[in-house]
Amino acid sequence: MAEEKIKKVSIIISKGSLEGVYPGLIMANGARMEGIETNVFFTFFGLEAIIKKKMDKLKVATVGNPAMHIPSILGILPGMSAFATKMMKKEMEKLDIPPVSEFIEMIHDAGGKLYACKATVDMFHLTKDDFCDEVDDIINVAKFYEVAAGGQIIFT
């Protein structure tokens, strides 16, 4: 019996740090490369990934991040987040992982749909003009479930 393949995936990105955004972008890009219908829904601080002025300025969270393997007290030192971000971006560059804006463009150009969460947009007093051109629409949760229907939902 052949395994059933995933035909559609909807990925929710809710974190605005570098390590919070990239997993969803990598999964979305991989899905599109496999021919899987892909929707990406950005909510709360995940919106940082699609805000024109912020998308390429995301930082690594150094405070309260156990995966950093440093005491939180060190994470609060001035420059620590910038240093960790610089190091992570350097490693990503070695692997030819593109910056956020380029990744967003690649996903969009490959046919992926990108959505901003209406409740969060309203809460943060944002408008369509704040977002990169690749954002297809600002939608509410009911509409998200409508576009996600029949597929897998992944929350990052």
C-alpha cells in the first residue's frame, strides 16, 4: 500500500526572532519545491518577517533561550543578541540560506500564499502598506481555516 502524500500545508509563524521565523520559511520553501500547496500565516510577532522595515533586521533571542546554552544573565549584556545574530547569519550564509526578504520572495514566486493575521495587524495598528509586496492578503482566523481546509497545519 502506497503512502499518501501531503498535498497541502498551512504554516503558522508566530515568533519574530531569527530562530522563530526560519523554520517556517524553510518548511514552506521545501513544501513548494515538492509541489505541495503552501499557505503561510504570520501572526503576533511573526509579522516581523513580512514588515518591510523589519524583515531583514530580525535578531536571535539570547535571553530565556535554553538552546543558546548560555545563562540568561549573559544574554542581557549589551551586544550579545547582535553578536549571536551575526554568528548565526554567517553560518546560514555558508549554507546558502537566503535573508528573510529573499526567502519570502522565493516562496511567493514559487506559488506559496502569504497571509498576515487581521487581529494582530489591528492590534499593532499596521496597514497593508507596512508589509512587503509578497503578502497576498490580511485575513482573519476564519478565513485562514478556510484556506487551510483539507491540508496539514503546522504551528512554529
